[in-house]
Amino acid sequence: MPIPEAAQPLYHRVYREIAREIEGGTLQPGERLPSERWFCDELGVSRATVRRAFEELIAEGLVESRGRGCFVTGDAVGEPPNTL
């Protein structure tokens, strides 16, 4: 039986929203995610909630933290190297 959305932690709902944007192609590989503050304003949540969602996205390999920002992960190489 699925857990109702209202019973899920708020950070998990933010995580799912961002993950949907990545899976749907709105956020492309290599693209920088909007700032934590932007997500706070857009989704009406605290920065701690957004940070926890980002931590989950990083742990799942959907995004990576590089310097000052998080970026959508993706294949840097378009084709596998030629093996002979």
C-alpha cells in the first residue's frame, strides 16, 4: 500500500519534484540546478528542506555537487570508446 503524499517527509516531495524534472527532460544532463533559494521561493519550503532533497538527489546519482552548485549528471562521452 503506497504511503499518502501528505505522510511523506517534505524533503522527499521536493526530491520527487526535481527528479521528475530531470526524468522529463526539463533539466538536461550537465545543466546547473536553480539555487536553493529559488527552490525555497518556488516551492514554499525552507532551505534545510531543499538541502536535504539535494543530498538525496546526490546520493541517488541524479545530480552532483561541483563547487558552488549542483548539476544534473549525464554521460560526458556520447559513445563508448572503440575497443579492438
